[in-house]
Amino acid sequence: MNYIEEFKSFLNSFQGIEIQDSFELFNVFNLINEYNSIESDRLISDFLRYDLAAFSQVADTLNIPESKEEAKALFEQIIDHTVPCVDPNDGDYIVEGDYKNMLHAMMALSFVLSRYFPTYFFPYFYRYKFYQLEQTAELCDIQLPPMPKANDWRGRCMYYWELCDIFYDLRVKNDWISIELWAFLYHFVPMCLPGADPISLPETPTHIWWLGKREAIDEYRNTTLTHLRLSARMGDLVIRYEAAPTNGITSFWRVFTDAKPDPLDPQYSNCVIGKKQPTPLLTLDELRADAYFSKHPLCKRNFLNSDGYLISDEDLKQLLRLLKAKGFNSSL
């Protein structure tokens, strides 16, 4: 596919003002809804709004970089020395050198930097969707930066800058203005990608995982992105336990993508699950009353900190026994 020529035709269908308006800084909540619905939970809180306001205050004090070297130095200055804070009395701040919390705010920082210094920075929508960034790199025949280690928090913050460096070169190579690069990445490329839905899944899962926390749903593909160990593989089975409000097992899922490191995801690794199969509700009290599960380690700790727990084949067999007694007709 000659994506450059296709993209030129794509741009001709837009009015420039429409693309420009869509990437305005304070339109980010609409942007997140459109391009990264996994972040939707943050929309109901003030965290993102605080981060945007705080980083905007910082950006107002900075000089416009005139080279990639100056842009990199500016970015390092922010993550190494800046303490974003809207109101010190609120406690919403990042302590100097706290790269872990800076990583949580990286999406907001990318929005602000791309608005103030669009020549060198771009808005980052790939958190929790790293597979799409990999697909984009393959489409554009570019090499992504080496993956930092999970505990290298500063290196993971710097990964954003390394992406800025790569996409700056892509933009210059194709003679795009900044807003055209962003339109290419987020308007055009997703239409050319296969997404996360697999054509076929292995019949037998390699692992069986326990998933207990509330997850955000990608309504467009009826999938959920979740954090599992890096050993999770496409075709694995996931048992969904809803801690609230039902406090019980509600569904089975299949893993659609191998778990991959995501340097800008604070939890580091994630994968996409789908093919949801609802089950009759099997509550914690019912599991505790069962002779087999009353002695199970998960029941003994009330399923606390149980995400990513590996379930045995015998555990699954016993769960199916209880679910079938409730009328569940499983094809597992």
C-alpha cells in the first residue's frame, strides 16, 4: 500500500480547520473518547484536568525549542525538575524526580507539549494500545525504540521523547506539517490496521487466568484491555470475577493478543481480551460453601490482589461443575 498517496487523498476530504480544531488542547476529553476509550475512567475525575492545567503553567514559562536537541533538553527539564501543581493545598502534585507518577501524567504532558511546541511533540494516544503503535510502525516501515525495563521509570518517561524523535523524522521526510502527522496517526492509520481481533484462536488455551478488577470496554470492538503477566498468550482463557457490585464470577473471555510491554502504561504489560461468554453469577459465598473451593487460596484471601492469578485445569473443571449446576452450557 502506498500510504503516502492514500493519505494525500484522505487529507483532501478534510477542511484544514476541522483537523486543527479536533486537536485543540482543551478538546482532549473528546479526543480520548474517540481514540482511546480505555482512558475513559479518567474522564470522570479531575486528574487529567489538573495535569493539563499544571503542565500548561509550566509550558508558559519555557522558550520555544529551535532544534531536536533543545526539544529533548526541554522535555528532560520537565520530567527531572518540574513539580506540576495547580493548588498546593489539594496535594495534586508530582514530587521532583518521581518518575513513576510523572509516567501517569505523560498523556496530559504530551497534549500540552504538542499544543505549545507542535514542531517536536505529538499527542500520545497509544497508552494501553501499544499493539496499534506497533502496527503503525510496521505500516510506515519505521523501527520503534528499544523497550526500557519495567522498573526504569525515567527510561519509560523518555520513551515518549524517543517516539517524538522518530515521528519528527517521519513528518519531515513526507513534508507534513504537525497537524497532518497527527491526522495521519489518529485519523488515517487506524482505518488501515487490522485491529486486535484475531482471525482464529487456538482451540486449547496455554494458560487460564483469573481477572478480578473492573475493566474499561472498547465498545467498537466489544473487547477489553487488561493487565496480565507477560506470559499471557493469544487464546488463553480468562475467568472474570467482578469484585463490585456482584462479588462473583460473571463471564469467560479469550485473550486476543499476546501480552506486550507498554512502556507508557504504568502497569507495563497488557493484552486485549474478547469473545465474552457470560455465565450465571457464581458468588464468593457460593464458592466458600463448596468443598473444593473452600480450601482454595483465592477464597482464603477473599480474592484480594488476585488479578493475573493462574488457575489450574482442575480449578476450571470444578468451576464448570458449579456453573453447569446453574444451567451453564459451556463449549469450553
